[in-house]
Amino acid sequence: MSSFKGNDGPETSSGRDEGEATLKFATWQSAVDEGFWHRLASLKLDTLQLAEHPIPVTGFFAPCSHPQVSSHVQLLLESLDNGQSRNNPADLLGNRNRVPISGMLYNTNTLEGFYSLDKQLLLKNTAQQIWHDIQSGRAAEDSRLLNRFLMISHADLKSWNFFYWFAFPAIKLPIPATSAPPKIASEVFDGNEGAGVLSACNHWRSVTPTMTHPFFLLHISVSGLVQAKPLSEWESVKLEGGKVIAAFYDPCHLPNNPGWPLRNLLAFAAIYWHVHTLQVICYRERRGQADLKQCIVFDVIIPQLPDWSDMSNVPEAIGWELNAFRKVGPRSVNLSSSMDPYKLASAAADLNLKLMRWRLLPSLDLPLLAASKCLLLGAGTLGCQVARGLIAWGVRHITFVDYGRVSMSNPVRQSLYTLDDCLNGGKPKAEAAAENLKKIFPGVHATGVKIGIPMPGHSVGKNEIPKLLEDLNQLKDLVHDHDVVFLLTDTRESRWLPTVLCADANKIAINAALGFDSYLVLRHGACPCPSNKTVGANSIRDEKESKEPDQNLKKQGLRLGCYFCNDVVAPVDSTANRSLDQQCTVTRPGLAPIAAALAVELAIGILHHPDGLYAPADQDIPVTATTDQPLGLLPHQIRGFLAHFAQLMVVGHAFNKCTACSATVVQEYRLQGVDFILKVLNEPNYLEDLTGLTEMLLATQSISLDWDENSEGTDSNPQSP
Amino acid sequence: MSSFKGNDGPETSSGRDEGEATLKFATWQSAVDEGFWHRLASLKLDTLQLAEHPIPVTGFFAPCSHPQVSSHVQLLLESLDNGQSRNNPADLLGNRNRVPISGMLYNTNTLEGFYSLDKQLLLKNTAQQIWHDIQSGRAAEDSRLLNRFLMISHADLKSWNFFYWFAFPAIKLPIPATSAPPKIASEVFDGNEGAGVLSACNHWRSVTPTMTHPFFLLHISVSGLVQAKPLSEWESVKLEGGKVIAAFYDPCHLPNNPGWPLRNLLAFAAIYWHVHTLQVICYRERRGQADLKQCIVFDVIIPQLPDWSDMSNVPEAIGWELNAFRKVGPRSVNLSSSMDPYKLASAAADLNLKLMRWRLLPSLDLPLLAASKCLLLGAGTLGCQVARGLIAWGVRHITFVDYGRVSMSNPVRQSLYTLDDCLNGGKPKAEAAAENLKKIFPGVHATGVKIGIPMPGHSVGKNEIPKLLEDLNQLKDLVHDHDVVFLLTDTRESRWLPTVLCADANKIAINAALGFDSYLVLRHGACPCPSNKTVGANSIRDEKESKEPDQNLKKQGLRLGCYFCNDVVAPVDSTANRSLDQQCTVTRPGLAPIAAALAVELAIGILHHPDGLYAPADQDIPVTATTDQPLGLLPHQIRGFLAHFAQLMVVGHAFNKCTACSATVVQEYRLQGVDFILKVLNEPNYLEDLTGLTEMLLATQSISLDWDENSEGTDSNPQSP
């Protein structure tokens, strides 16, 4: 299945001819392993990006070792050094069955670029390089330089289509070399001479310094001693007398034709040795040993050459490979069907993100995002959409917490569920969300945890305490084990405990809440009283947290507030006595996707900010002004008004009497632990008394009495007895 | 399985007692058909909403017709008149097997409300009504008034849990009535008398005027003639002499006890007839005929009553039904598992929307949205999210147009696909989107159409023309058949033809486009030159479109611009020569959900605006200001900047040289049809020449030459030769 090319252009008969005839060489054949394409794909996405410079690449071949099959130039995973991989350098040095052949890859950004490459020029440049290596004597020292290849490609990583074209540049002699028909080596070298040739070749092929050198000399001394020598010893063996035969690792299996490497060997002989006749043995093997029945021997006549030492007189080159249809043209391969769909999905999921780094956001820290663990409290309208946003940004660890089951009214608004999840009473929400997220992207580590969040004002009976403690501990552990906590539940009071836990553990907390046509997205400030014991062992923010907390807090200026900082009453049970429209989150459908998207963008912004959790709140600037951070501004709160198509950035500082994030509350939680939580749940006024809100409200009340003596002062104080 | 209650409170023995004993009555039993709950659910959602006023409801029963089974009071679908339904009035009048019993339903908004209803008071009020009907003589005229019931309920339509409790109010005599053990009627009335009783009863039960009156008299004249008479004839038959027996349709099957209706009959006899003894027959049937072997006869002794004409001396009432555990308490039923999941899903999908109408957005026109047909051009990141937003708003007709297949990189950003859709080369996108939308909400009419959108600058060869014509016609028909068209494709030029088609057909066109971190959502203006022929036959906007177009256009002031109105060059092939990051829509993941949500909200706003497509563009107002329209402002364009968390409302007026929506283009399209499109596709300068842009640009160029003689004037003009 080889193709032939005469030196003189169009092919003539390739049949056996008893007289001298133009030599016809079997072309190289390329074979690209899937591993190579995968390596190229990641190199392109991660390192090269938009760069189009040529990339060194190493092919591998071996002498033909099968009577019916030529050996190919193979491109393997290790053919490309992607800089990040732990390529064993020995891989590129090759071995007897992987003789390296060095190449250069031109990978273009576009298919149009691929087609418009000047292929003739590329080929000529490489041929010139070979010519220079011959003239300079470097090829005589290292015969591997005579075998080179070129590859052009375009990798369409969206469809996993790879277009490529190989060239094996050969210097074209001005007048083709001729030869009588070849003889089988076993007929040329018989008896002792044959045994000597076998032994010399097998030795050359088995010792490390020579095995990967595909061109060599066989010297048969006058005394009949046969030795294999490097090309550089031509002059000395010539002086010794006897026979000198040039040998090369021949990939070709054909009985009457040499393989492509002979072309550059003949050019070398003509230019460097200035010979006009040369006996050549096409070295071939069988079962790992030289096989003289396969090797063929040519007596080649090389015509007179022009003076190539003149640089203007550069030889012509040929060598672009034909495609599978034996036509001049590129090949293509589509890997999408043969790839493991799960791996393919992972690669594809990263595609858009890696592309983002090429041009628009080079500072995007994908490894950071892939390592960040996100805890989503609530797997409803917001939770589903936040999870989708996170995986789109490359976050790979997501845990859902929800106590409910998927109900029939959920799928139209909660974007991770379908009707199937609602049947037979509904699947547990957290688990269904995790399961369905994996159906979208199997590379995500998603988990669903069904626990209820203890809530102030929802008092607990004695027999409920064991379950409550279990939930509480699990929630605490979850907060500690994650890096970002999203508060996405549907009541105000269910956000209280997570706020306390995040403040205690000094975690990034992102809060999204919906009204009917307005939304609030905010990030909580850092812990008011950081403690070493609370730094989670798994936190990717350890480094930053270990800095002096005071120093960190200073960065933020006034500490940023939490969801409860604006409130002067503690959270209570808001679910009691609600009619259906108050139980269901009745919001304009557009609200949740917007708020969820902003919550995710805010989280990504914090993770990328050099000060992380301590990043100060940015104020708004004109949209035409550039932002300090590549990802843009990092606000504290975003408030949106859908009926006005308006969105505002708001800064709210921490309130020292806050019922959730104040130092008083965090310290009391650290001191009393579970007992503190139980008091909050069961004693309506406990939090307000503790934080001093009660006192403050009483003071406010007496002031209002002073100001307006006719008003019913007690009405304005919901805590009065 | 009946329960007994003596008039004197706690039960004593119910065994046969040969002497006079307190009468023990078998209580009514309720049975609620699922249809009733469905009717109640829709009544609540659509009509009652938050209202808690009592609702008239009609139960149905029949005399007992089985020796072992008492008959129930049944509540059926038609028991509730929801105002919208075509209830056959005959349904409520009942028939011999559906004797109506009128009731009052108190349905509460919350479960707490349900439990806190004053059940004793409700019961007493109903008993008083019966008492008044007796005293006034109305019950004598219409004996149906003696049977009444009460029902309290709470419908949790999120989980399809219904809580309910029936009461069958009975006036409690101050001293219980007594009787000797009953006799079987066939023993009391033998021979001719028995035949007469049978015949009289069967007649009463078979003729329309009397069959649904559950109380009557049997008069056996001195001559032995038996006649059934209404209660009002008591005095006259008494005067005639002979025997008078009071009869009632007895739901009870027990051989020794009368059913519950006898209670109010005895009260009636005591109050209205002032009798102290009464012979009563418990009328029961078998196979649709009176059966004297089942009927039992009591000789009741009614103790002396106080003077009830004094209003302050109101009788006590009893009658709350026991629950299935024979305890005092409500019952509940959960229908979610027994309901057809598809119907349940439809009901649930509407839940949030109907709840929105209760309080926040009473003007929300759900039938309009359900009838509006939306065409989504592009089923990618934006298309998927727009479709989700639309079904959440109650839109029920969605058609996707996309030419592509679902690829591995899609699911993480395109919210209607999962990995399964990518396998084996990927499903056609439009079809997969439609299919998956139905999995979310089976009630949606979703269709996927795989056609390519012809694009300017993407020239077509001769052999491609038949396919192009087919695509073009299909697209044109689709635009005509839909009410709102969303332009959500990923290139500028693919929006051109849809813009022209929407302008021609005068359809609402919503355009959403993404940059890397900015978005644009806009609605196109109306057609510059409306034509009657272009009004789609299926358009729900026919009425508005049929108004004088000029008048409509005036409303908008200056006509609003389209996506191309800002451009001074015609769209060209932007896909040629793009590197991977330019081929894929590389955007911040938060962008598409936000832009898609805004596109949907904008569409919903237009559909609700009294001027629809012709609504003028609102300018921004403070977020605290109320908006004219209940849904809020209706901007022309919304431009968002994610890095600045900013969003602006922009108004852009139509450009009279616009290459897509100008009168010149629309008229030329109407004139030339397909030929026009072909010219645009194949001739790069055609559109610019046609609209006068070329001329304008040349003029601009000469001006700029005047101003800056050193600059290379031709560079600023991409159309110069």
C-alpha cells in the first residue's frame, strides 16, 4: 500500500526492469495515535492558546519487520512535550523499536489558516535544514538528522475534528539516481560474509549508542571481517580497503523498492562523500533480528551534481504525504465518537473556560476554581441555577443541602429537575440535584445531603433534640469542609445558623434572596473575631487566613455586613400561618436566574481577588472605566429591581449588634456551642437580649415617647410585654 | 360502621332493649370524590384566591339501598359551582339517586386557620338556620331544608394535601326522645296496607316534584287508601282521620337504629307540629324500590320542649363527623400519588403563576400567555434559558429552530441538554430541546425544527438553491405562525433574515446578544410599512394589528430600531477564518441566564402592554417610583455590563437606511421575494447600495477627507473598491 515517486515527477512503470532504471522510493506512511491528539488538544487549550509558532514533535519508526507490511512513522502521546507533563526524557531518546524521527508541527487556529499555509515553502525550509546538516558534517556525526518530518494541523476542539498533513522532506537530486534491479541480501552476502553482516547489524541494532541511528556503514575488510560503523568513518574505512556498503533502517517491505530514507542518504553520499556509485543495503528485520532474506541490496549510480556549496543553488524538495484516497490533500480524524464520552464531556466542559483564558481573561485561575468546594444551602430555584453557573465556571465540587422532596411545581422553575424526579412522592431534592448535575457534567463531584437547617423561633421539643444535634453537627462539618457557602433557602430564619457558622469558620458566604420582582445578592463580611481553631483544614484559603486577622480585616476597611446586619429584630418563624402564595416563593420567573448568576459571578470574583474574603467593597464606576480586577468590580451587595430593569451596587457595613455575625454572637456560639443554638431556637428574645438589641429598642422607644407624646409608644416596640 | 350518639352525650349501650329507650341515631357518613378536590383546587387558584368567605356546596345522598351498607353523603365534581364551568343546573337539582343536601364550605388559606376555626359556632349557626326554617314554616314547604351540612377544609395545593371535616348539624332536644324497639315495616303494614305503603312510597320517589324531598307523610285513610303527602299537609290529613306516619329517606342500614335525619325531623315535629308522639318510618330501599323488610318503624315519644319561640332559648346542636379513626378530628387526603402525573404537572406548573395573581399581579393574563406562540431562533445557551423562562411564565407553545447537533461542550451552559443528548454524534439540537422541555413540563407544545437560516455574505451555489428555498419558506411560515420571535443565534448575520421577516410580518421580535461580559437585549420596532396581507392568520394580536397602522405607529412616537439600526455596514460572513475562541461563544457564564431572563421579561411586558408591539419605549425612573404598567417599565434596549454589575436602559430609534428593518428593505423583500434574499446572500454590496448606505458612506468619506487630509481616507471605508 505504499506510493511511489520517481525523482522525475510523474510515475512511470514500477515493474521489475532488468537494466538500469530510475530508482523509485516507497514513501513514508504516518500513523497518529489518539493519545497524540489528546496531548495536542490540552497543549493547545492550556499552553499554546492562540500561539501559532511551530512545535517540536518526535515521531517514532523502526526498520520493516514484516514481509507484507511497511513500518509507519508513529506519533504517540509522548511525541509532544506539553511542558506540564512528566515526559520521561528516555521516551524521546527512543529505543530499537522506537527510532526517533524529529519533526516540526505547525498547528493553526483556523481551518482557513490550515489550508492557506505555504506548504511548498515549509517543505523547502526543512529540506534546506537537512542540506545544511549534510554540508556542515553534522549529519555524518548524527545520522538521525537525515530523517525529518513536518506536520501541519488544525484541531477543532469543539467537534474534536483534527485536520492534518504530513511531509517527509527529501532532497530531490537534479537528475534521478538509477540502479539495476535489487538483489536479495542473502544472495549477495553468502556463507561467512552473510553471517558477519548479520552479526554486525544485530550488534548495531542492540547497543544503546547506535540503535537509534538509522544510517550506518557496513565494512567488510579484506580479511572478511564485517563491522558496522557510523557514517563519519567513511574516509577511514575506505582507506582500510575492502567493501563498504551504506545501510539504512528501511521502513519499506517491498521486494523491489527502497524506502524513502534512501533519498536523503543518496543526497548525503553525493554532497558529502562526492561519490557517484554506492552499494546500499535496505536493512530490514524479522522477529527482532536482521533478516537477509528481507534486506535488499542496490548498486546505485548517482549522477553528477551541480555545485551545491553555492547557497543560491539550493536543491528542490518533495515529500507531502498523500491522503487515504491516494490524493494530494490533508487527512482528518474525528475522535468524538471513539472517545470515552465521560472524558469527552470533561474536556468539552473545560473548553469554553480555557478559551476564555486565551484572549479575554488570561488571569482566570481554573485550577483554583476546580479545587474550590461550594456548599449550596437550598436546592430550589436559586440552588439549581447557582449549581449550573458554578459548573459552567469550572467549579467541580458542589454539595447541595435540602430537606425537601421534588414536588410537581418545581421543574418549571428549578432547572435541575424533570417530571421524573417528582413521581412517587418526589425524590429527595438534594440527592436529585446532585444526580442530575452529574448527568449534565459527569466530571463534577456532586453530593446531596438531606438535613433540615435548625431555625430561630422554630422551637424544638425534647425528643427532637438528638436529630437536631445530628443535623447541626453535620451542617457545621459541611461549612468547615467547603470554601464557599451559598445561602439560597426560602426563609429569612433558615439563613441565620449558616450565617453564624460561616462567620465562625471565616468562610466566604454568598446570600441571594428574592422578593416578588426584586432581588438581593450579597457577600457576607469576614469573621469579626477570627480564631485559629476555626480555620478549616481543607480550606483552600488557609494561606490567606493564616495571616494576621487584624491585618486582613483592615484591608476591608469597615467590616462588611451580613444578611441580618440591617435588621433590628431577630429572625423568627415566618412560616407559621402562611397562605399558599406566601408558602411558595412567588416571584417573577426572570428573577432567580438573574440573582443566581450574580451570586455565582460574585463568588468567582472573591475567589480571584488577591484579598479574597477580605476584599473591600468596590463602589460603582462608569461602565466605560476599566476595573482594577480582571473580572471586574467586587461589590458588597447587588440589589435589582426587575420592574425597573435596574440594578444597584450597595455597601452595608457590619452592625455590632447583629443577631448573626456580630462578635458577641460568634463568641457566644464558640463558648456554648449547641446550648447556644438551642436557646436561640427556643427562647424568642434570647438573641435580642444577648446582642443588646432589646436595650437599643427600649432606648429608641423612650426617645420616640419624648418626641411624640400622643402616640401609643408601646405599639412601636414589638418586644414590649 | 356507623357511629351512634345519644342525645344525652356519652354513649350507653346500643343493644336491643325491650322497653322504652333513648333513641340512638346512626351518624351521616361523608364521601368525597377526587373530582371535588380538583374542582376546589381550581376554584381556589382561579377565583377564590385569598378569599375565605363560605362557599355553597351541594352534597348528594339516597335512601339506604343495601341491607349491609349505609348510604353516604357524596361530594362530587358538580358539588361546587366554580362559576366558569358549564354546570348543568339539573345536576344540582338532583334525582332519585342523588338527593341533594345543601352545605356550606369554609376553605381556609392556612392549616393554622383551619384548626383555629370556631367549629362549635359554625355548627350552632347552621342549626339555628334549620331552627328558623322550621319555625318559619319554610321547612314544612321544602323538607330538604331539614338536611344540611357544613364542611371546613384547607387545600395545600403545593403538595396536593387536602384537610377537611364535615358536620351534619342536628338540633339537640333538651331531653332525648325515646322509643320502644323498632318494628320491621312489613310487620307493621301487612296485606293491602303494606301494598298501599309500597305503592305510595314508590310514587313519591319516582316523580320529579317529590323525589328529592327526603321527608314526607304517609296517610292511611279510614278506607285504607295510602297516600304520600308533603309535610305541609300534616294539619289537613290529621283532620281527615286515619293514620299519619312521618317518613324520611334513611341513609342508615341498621336494623335497630334510625339514621341522622330523624333528629331534625323530630325537632320539626316538636316545634312545628307540637306533637309528643310520632310514628316514624325509616324509608329504605332495595334494587330501586321501597323494601318494607328493610324499613323500620318507631313509635317515638318526644319530651316536652321549652318555649323555643324565644330567640334567647336557642337549642344546642351536634354533628361533627368522626374521622377514620373514630376520633374527633379532621380527615386528610393526598391526591398527588393518585393523580395522573401529567395533569398534576400541568396543575403544578400553573401554581406559582396563579398565586402571583392572588396578591401581586392580579392583571397577569395567563390565558394570553398560554395562547401566545413563541419562536426561538437558536437553541443554544440563550435559547435553552429563554425556553425555561417562557414555560415558567405560562407560555405553552414553543418552537425551536436550530441547525446544529448537541455537542459535548453544550450541556454545562445550555440548560436543556444532558450528556445523553451528546452521545453518538449528538441529537439534533432543536428536537432535543423540544423533547427535554416536555420532560420538564409535559403540558408544553414544543417542537424542534432543523433548518439553517440563510445569511448575508454566505453565498449559495446553484445546487444549494432548492434547499435554501425550502428553508426560507419554512422560516417565513414559522414567523407568520408565531406571535413572538426570539433572535438568539450566535452570529450577527444570522439575525438579518429573521429581522426582515419579523418586520414584514409585523411580529414582536426580541433580540438577545452576548459579548464577553456584556449583553444587549432589545425589542425591535414595528413594521415601517404594515400591509394587510402580512398579518398572520393565527396571530393573537390580530385585533391590534387590524387598527390603522399609522395610528399604531404614532403611539410609539419615533419607530424603535432593530438590532441592525446602529450599523452602517451590512452583515457579512463573520464565521470565516475564526479561531476556536471566536467560534465558540466565549462569554462569562453568568451572562446568558441574565440576558435570557431579561429577554423573556421584556416579551411578557410587551404581550401585556395595551399597545403591544407599538408600546413606546419607557425611560428609566427611580426604583422607588411606581410604574404605569403592572409589570413595570417597558424599555427598548437593556444593555448590561457584568464586570461593572451595571445595567442601562437605552432607546434607539429606527434608522431609515437600516439594512434589515427599513421600509426600503421590507418593500423590496415583498416585491422580489426569494430573488431579493438571493441577491443579499450572493452580492456583498447589494444591501448597502439598496439602502443608500454606500452613498452615505462615500459622503462621510469625503467629509473626513476634508477634515483630515493626511489620513488614508479609503481605510475608513470598508466598501471602497
